[in-house]
Amino acid sequence: MAELNRAALEAMRDAAMATAQAQLKLAAACAAALGEDAPKLTKDGRKARGKREKDPNRPAYAETAYQLFMKETRATNTSLPKGKEAMVLIGEMWSKLPEAQKSAYQNRAAKSREKYQAALAEYNANKKAAAKADSAAPAAEAVPSKKRKKSEDGGEKKKKKKKSKKKDA
């Protein structure tokens, strides 16, 4: 029984994929006829999603203790190789660093995190205020819609019962 269900499910999946691919081909043909770019597809034939745009006003993320250590080490130690090798060496240096020295970086990272949280809260508050202002402006400018006339009975319509005609046979 499980084999039958599995085979049926696989057949339905394949049919759905074929249908989706056919729809995407049709969408590409329509877009070409309209002079637009065809929808982008992933390797398995699905429609690709666009990347979300980054807000340039959003505050930069807080640096971690390791990132602060890495930045400082790269600036001071010019004999480090470039690329992946440098990352491996800096990682080893960080793991061998005594806790007393790590705590200095962790304290700086905590201050950076608090600064980030405050900046993010201010950013979100400004973003919400701007969104409210944007949504309020069109409502004030909107043309009032036409109101329906209410009937004498207060707008409520009574449903009339239909009498069924029964014929005597």
C-alpha cells in the first residue's frame, strides 16, 4: 500500500513540476512578446527570487570581539599572509589568547553592541514615523467615496419568503 502511495505521490509531483515549467516557458514567451526580460530561473527550473534591497540608512551591525581582534591584528601585524591563510592564523591566535586579553575585546564588543542597539531603535522609530506619515498623507487627499442611499427601513432589506406552489395531483 505504501508503494502505491509513494508512486502516486511521485507521479503527482512530476506532473506539477512539468506544469510549472510549462507555465514558466509561457511566461517567458509572453515577456519576450511584450519586449520585457524573461523571468529568471534557478537550476531546477523554479522562478528565481530577487534579492532584497539593503537600506543604506540602516546602522551597521555591531562588531564581535573576534572581529575587533582580527581588525586590530591585521592593522598591526603586516607580516600576515593574505586571504584564507591569514584567517586561519588569526583564528589560531584568537583561540590561544588568554581570557584576560579576550575580556578587553569582549568589553569593547559589548559597548559596540549597545551603541548598535540604540542606533537601531532610533532607526526603527524613524522608519515607523515615516511609514505613518506616508499612509496618513494619501488618506487626507483621498476623494470621499459616494455613499449609498439608505432605504426607509434603516438600510436593512427584508428577505421575502417565496411560497412554493404545490399542485394537487
